[in-house]
Amino acid sequence: MKERSSRLKAVRKIIKNNRIESQDELLSLLQKDGFEVTQATLSRDLKLLRVGKISDGRSGYVYTLPEEEDTRETEQIYVQDFLRGYVSIDYSGNIVVIKTFGGHADAVSNAIDAMNFDEILGTVAGDNCIFACLKSGVTGEQFLKALRKRIPNLDE
């Protein structure tokens, strides 16, 4: 199965280049492109990409992507959530531990998930700590480099 990031790129491309009226139609086009994806996964992808439906001016609705400016603005909100809540970051092997202020782990974890880092398989949040599992072959240093690229004013 192709990776999530390439699937998300494919979803964007299909929506930009086609008149898509339903998830079934989009799912079919993704499967033709070689993606093994379920309806539930596609729904999560559409939510993550903030895909909406607008009237086509005739008899139905079509999928649309948010403007690039909206996407950048949303990512800045996640960056602020991350910066507001995290205390420190450390790693060992393929596990990254992000300590947060009490009660901030959910918001920081949500920010990491929403920024869709290719390096991360998933996150688990407690009250003041997050565990992030890195993909095979990805080091903690590589993840920190990717994090600093998205959050340049990150202090450790």
C-alpha cells in the first residue's frame, strides 16, 4: 500500500483535476491509481485536507480544496498549539517523547497529527506526555530536523 502522504497528494490532484461529486467516485479513482484505501480512511483524509463540498450551480455539489492561504493559516494555528504546550523533546530508537505542560498533551498531539509528518506513524497522548512512533528507518534527529523546518522557532 502506498504511503499516506502520497495518497493525500493523489487526493488533492484528483479533486483539482476532476469534477468529483461523491466519496465513492473519489475512492474509485484512487483505487485506479493503485491506492488500497477504505471509505473510513478516505473520510479521515478528506477531513485532514479540509475538503469541502460546494454547489456546482446546477443540480449537485462537488468537492473542493481550501485555498492555500487558508491551509497556511491553519498550520500556523497548529504551530502555536504545539509551541504553547510543549516543554521538551527527546528520543530513543524509533520513539520520540514530547513532554508538555499538564493538560496540553492532547492539543500538542493533535497539532503533530494535523501537520501530517511523513516521519511519524502515530502519536499517543497522556496528560503531560506524548509518545510518537517513528517510521522504520527514521531517526529522532531526522524527525527533529523536519519539526524545526515546520516550526523554525522551536527550542529544545
